[in-house]
Amino acid sequence: MLSKVRLIQIGDIHLPSASRSAGALDDKDTRFPSDLKKIISNTPIKHVFRKIYELTESGEIAGLIFMGDLTDFGKIDGYIACAKYIATALQVGTKGQNSTMPVGIIPGNHDIDRALAKETSFTAKFKPLVSALAAEGLPAIPVTDPAWLELDTKGASIGIVLLNSCWGCGSKEFIPAEFRDDVQEAIEKALQRGQQDKQIAAYYDRQFDTPAFSNDTIEKLLNSTPPASDCSVLIVAAHHNLLPQRQTRLAPYTELVNSGAVRSALQELDRPVLYLHGHIHQDPIELLQVPGGAIVASIAAPEIVAGFNIIELVFTRTMMPLTCRVIKWRFDQGGYLRQLKPVTIPLIGSRRRSHSDALAALYSLLLKQGEIYWTDLVTQAKTIYSTNVEEELEESLELLLSDGKIEIANYKLRSTNWIIGARV
């Protein structure tokens, strides 16, 4: 079969609030036996971590990437609890049984220590999270520099880089010097009168979430990215999305302020780029492309109480990136975690081979058949391919699948189980 590399993309965890989520349970009876309630319902976060652990144990997962917002309010107890939960539940980190499993973790805006954000040092607010992860043997988050994640890609030339998009998060609102003293005097007088002291104090101490990449980070990313010959597809992971979210959000500075610069930089790398993010608690997949350029696919992970994504990369026999398949695991209305139909993103673009006579002949054959089993197709494909029939056939089917021209039932099984259907 063609070479495939699978990663798991894990969205916002938000402990401790996620641990209180009851999932799909319409609980209106406070007298219901608590032991029985536990049997007929699942805490979503536990169910998700259990499934992720099962997948890592299968040996088919090359790495895990956490999208940030491990905690709710940037408190050290939340950091410690989430780091311990990740390391224990998945047995990852230097102390776990799966210590060889590559893990990438990026900071989110909720991971910022708001008290430390007031300090002049921009890096101080990240230190509690770094310490909590280190205590559990987990890798450090990227702070000032991009962090490259090393994993076994089975010969495929994949680059994976983790970025910090939270530089402005928690920054204090700037009051112009011309009337700063007047504002401070007015607030102090109001506080002395005891009128709405909490609200006034909060306003005076107001902090913004101003997500941004530092210019230094962008420059280092561009200078450290290997050439296309050594890195045919790049995976970039950061907490904030490159595009404005679909639902209108009324909050100051919630979007990535220099997303346009980053988008342009990624589009100029002359190779497919997968941009993985969290933050919005929804899971759109959006494709960006300039005329004649390589594709940049923005892939969002849902918050963890809703599920997670498997990112599967498929390569040609010559190890060129062919497709990205986003396999979504989501809870249904009954509260059961299920695998949804994959979303396929073509990656080969202008690098694809020309539409050969063989590919056209195969597509014509499939259109005539409408639906055909793999074994029968192999027999008929011998009139199309003279050598390496099954290898040529599988690669051609992947090309047609990436173009949306065919469907393959039982795709997640071996090719001998496939049922191929074609449509115009």
C-alpha cells in the first residue's frame, strides 16, 4: 500500500471545566442513583483520552499535537492538573510507557498567567506552563523560537513546526500619557466612594487578548524551514486560526493580528502547508491558495469534549504528498464517540503527473462499471498497466479520489477490501 503518516490533533482541553462536562445526558433527576448514572453515561474528556490511548497503542500514530488552552484561567493548579492528566492517561512523556511517542504542545490564550502578564518580561507569563510540563516529563512549549517536532515519517519528507501565537495575550490596555493621570485620579476617587469597586478596578486593570506571532518567530520559521526537496509538505501548529472565525465574535482583539503576514509567508514556501489550530471550539477546514501556488489548508480541532482529529498524509510511490485526509472522531447525539466520513484535501497540485492515457482509461472503466470490487478491478486493470499492476492501480485510485472523481468504500481497510465507485 502507499505510504501513510498519521498524527492526532487534539483541541482545547480547558481543565478543570472539561472534567465537569456530562456529555449527552439530559439530567433532570437529582435523586437518580449516582453509581448507575456513571454506568449509563461517560465523561467526554475521559472517553476521548481513552480512544486516543487505544489509537497510540495500535502503532499507527506517528505523533500527538495539542492545540493549547490546557486550562481555563491560566492558574498554576490548572497547568499542573492538565500536564499530569496528559502524561498519565496517555502514558507519554519521559515517565510514561509510551515515552517514545513524539508529543507537541503549544500555548493558548487561556494558558497565560494574567498576573505575570503585567511584568515587563514578555516571557514571564509562559514560565508556569513550562515548569508544569517539565515536572511530568512532557516537552516544553515553543516560546521565543519555533520548535520542530521530530518523528518517524516512514521515509516521507514532512516538517512539523510548533509556533507561539500568544505574544499579545494578557497585555494591559494602553492609556495615552495625555490623560493617563486624569483617568487614574478619577478611578481612585470612584473606588474611595465604593461605587462598583470591582467593575472599576477591573477596568483599570484591563487586559486584552491580542494574539500575535512575533516578527522574530516568522523570520526564524522562514529561515529554518528546509528546502522543498527535503520537506515536501509542512505542518504548522499554533493556537489561533489564520482566518476570522465564521461566527461573529464581539470581543476586543480576539483574532490573530498579523495573520495576513503569516498566511503570505506560508503561501510563498512553494509546497503544501497544513496549518493546525484550535481556539474557536469549532472544526472548519478551509483552503487557501493563490493562483499557481501551493495550497495552505487551515484545519481546526474542536474542543476536547467534542472529539479530536486524525491527520492522515498519503504519499505516492515516489514519496510525493498526494492527499491529506482529516478523519474526525466526534460524539453523536447519543453521546457515543464515532469516526465520521473523512474529508480529503488534494496536496499534489501542480506537482502531479500529467493525466496519462492509463489514468484516463482507468477512469473510463470505472464510469462504465459504476461500482466494482478491488479484486475484479485488478483483473481488468491488467489491460491498462503492463507492470506493477496493483501498485499502479492503487496510486491512480488515490489520484482520482483526491480529485473527488471516485469514492472508495472500506477505505480504512486494506485495498483488497475496497469497493470503488465512480461518478461524473
